[in-house]
Amino acid sequence: MSRESAWKALIECRDRIDVLDRQILALLNARTRIVEEIGRIKQELDLPIYEPKREDEVFENVTAHNTGPLTGEGVRRVFERIIDEMRNIQRLRMLERDGTEK
């Protein structure tokens, strides 16, 4: 591969990643909207935000369906961060609702 064709290939790969990143972002925002709904339901039922058993189920689900090349441990770390952010969203929304109801 010539240097010029290597640069072209690099740019094309980065463009494909940019498209995928926007798709991932759309999916994360869709997941967040569902998490907000779950937070409202949990608040109504007086359930805690943190549910370790459910988080374990999520990890089991995503690692069981992982076909690689991302490792199972890598998938788990990514989803740990996603879940952590989702918990933060639920906390913020609950505080917002509590603040407006008082």
C-alpha cells in the first residue's frame, strides 16, 4: 500500500467510525429515554435506583451475545460506564421531580 492510499484508507475508516459513533449516540439516547421512564416507575414504587441483581443480568445478557472482537471483559467495562451514567440520570430526574413537587 502506498503512503497516499494508506492516508486515504485511514480517512475512510475514520469516516465510517464517525457514522457508527452517531448511531451509537442515537441508541444511547434511546436507552436513556427508557431509563428515565424506569426511574419514574421506580420512584412511584419507592424502589432504589441501584439494583445490583439487574445490573448483573445486563452484564450477562451483553456478554452472552458478544461475538467479538471486543472481549467479554471489555464489553462489561463499557456497560459499567453506561449503567453508571444511567443511574446518574435517574438520580437527577428524581431530584428534579422532587423539587417541582414541593
